[in-house]
Amino acid sequence: MASMRLCFFLLMRRKFDTALAAAALIAMHLLTPDALAQRLSFGVVVGGYANRDFDSQYVPRAGFPPDIVESDSGGYVVGPSIDVRLWPQLSFGAEALYKPLRYRQAATFQSGEVIGFAPATVVTWQFPVLAKYKFSLGRMRPFLEGGASFRATGNLNSASPSHYGITAGLGVETEWRKFRIAPRVRYTRWAEDPWYANVRTRADQLEFLVGVSYAAASDTYPLGRRISLGAVLASPLTDEFRATTQTVFNPSSGAFVTLRTFSDPRRVGIGPLVELSLSPRFSIEGNAIARSFRGATKVLNSGGTTNSGLFFSSSFSSGGTWEFPVLAKYRLTTGVVRPFLALGPSFRLPKEIAGAWLSNYGATAGAGVEIPWKRIKIAPALRYTHWGHDRPRVAGMHGNSGIFRNQVQVSVGVSF
């Protein structure tokens, strides 16, 4: 059973990696000059929904109070959007929507009755990547939209929402001065949550949204000559957590085996980049980088050599979060090749690991070189981040996730 669960987990992980790779390729295509030769629109999407976030449950437990979970109904959605018009009636867009999911779990009982619930919030970011077809009916333009949706999660609280789904919607677009206003109804069918999720999200989601956007005045510089858009790749060079070794009994073979668990740093994160140029030497850069914590377990025998006859080596993930470094950059020269220094705060979404919350803030310093090529700037760099102390999940207890507070990354930014 354990081996079947491991295979299922690795299969789910491979599907998610494939989805992230597809999203990355789409994002890179949107950020190339050829794509920007089409008409760009930027905006914001806001809305809400009335359905429940989770499946409510009542699980009786012999000798203990029942496990009761009640889902909240309704909530809000908000985030930025970008749209590329390919033809007069067909466009292609992407959004980054913040959506917290909520439920409450029975915490205190009296005479068998629930007298207190503990609220829990699961943080999600949804990334719909949708094609939109508009019908020409004068100033009111009905449209259909459809495509894939991806989801990043944090602060799981016994949940583990699936990471991909299929989205379809319909709405109408109209113009008011320089703005486009587009109310719509959108339906998303999410994949089933993984087997290890104790609290499960509802697969069907219906949202009522309003998008407000404006067309860029210049296709070459959609946000002006001082603002650059792009993407950043980042990979850790240091271990995520301390390596451990333990000896356990394998009932199937009747022998003791030694397991060594260690960090697997060979993981690349990707995310958007925006940079504001204040002078030829000075600028401010912001990133949003998807970050995961991965490890591997290798089975050793008592002599310390690999013995794959007992168990196979395996990899696992402790989940992920999003990091948001905001860095001031100073270029040492203004020539063709421009070395630079960077310094600023970093933030990340809530994430619980081993009963502790990762710190939400830290400080980042870096150095690199910026190389212009045609309209594109390529900026490899080395970054060091020191995160704050972990916080305990329960007040008054010690909190330590096991994740190292010091982190060294190599990054490559591509912008225009």
C-alpha cells in the first residue's frame, strides 16, 4: 500500500510539473517582443462567489469526539490581468487571482455538543490562461472564454487543493472612455485533491467577475519607457533543510533498514518580473517566484551502502509557497555590460511545515550583470536571503520547520 501511495504521489507531482512547464512557456511567449507587437491590455479582475469552498464532513471516532468540518460559503477573488489581442475577435489572456478558502473545524465539545469551532484559511493563487472570442454587436460585445487554470497554495491547514483545472465562461464587454468593462460568469472544474488531503476542496467552482482594463498606448513600451516587464528563473544553491539519518523496521522483510533523508536543491522556480527605472543607474525590481521544498530519501543498510533490494529510493515534497523580493538595483556602469548590486526586503505567502509557520519576511542582497541584446535585457545574478524566525502554530510552543533560514540562489532575469 505504501509503494502504491508513493507511485500515485509521484504521478501527481509529474502532472503538476508538466502544468507549470506549460504555464512557463505561455508566460515567456507573452513576454516576447513578437507577442507584444499585438495590442496589449492590462487591468484588474474582481468578483465573488456563493458556493462552498470545501466538502463538509462528519466523521465519528470511537471513544473520541467526532471530527466535524463545516465549510464557509462565499468569498472574494481579486488580481491583475493581461490580454493580448491576436485578431479583432480573438484574444489570449492570463490572470493572477488571489482567493482565500475558509472552513471551520469543531474544537471544543460539551455533553457531546459542539460549543466552539476553530477557523482555518487556505491561501490560493489561481492562474487562468484563457482564449476569448468576441462577437461584434456594436458597443456591447458578448464573448466566450475557455482554457486551463493553475493553482498555487499555501497555509494548507490539513487541506491540499489540486493544482490544475479546466475553465469556461461567458460575458459581455463594453467601453467607457479609455476603459473596457467586462462582467462575466466563469465555471472551473478542478482536478481531484490528492489522497492525503484530510479536508477536501469542492471541485466545482462558479464565480461572478468584473474585469476592468485599458489598452496600452504603445505596443513596444506598454507601460511606458521606464517600466520593464519580463520573467525570472531562480534555483537554490544551498540545501533546504538539514540531512537526517534514522533506522526503522521493515515488516515486509523483517529487517531493520537505515533511511537517509536529504534536501534536493535542484529545483527551478519561475515567475514574473517588473522593473521601474528611476535613472540610468538606479531601478527597483519586483519578482514573484514559485518556490517548492523538495527532498529525497535513500535506503542504506547497516553498513552504510545502498541496498535497493529492501526499498527503492524516493523523492518527496513538503509543499511550496511564493516569494516576493523587492530589490533596489544600482548599476556600477552604464556601458554595454552593466554589473549591478541589489538589496531589499523579501516576502512570502504563509506556509506551515512540521507544525511551524515559515517566516513571512526576510532581507535579500545580490550581485549580477545586465546584458542588453536587441530589445531584451538578460540579467544573471547571485542572491542571498536571510529569513526571519519561524512561528509556532500553537501560541506558547516552540516553532521550527527545519527549513534553513539562509538561502543562496542563482537567478536569471529576462525583460524588455
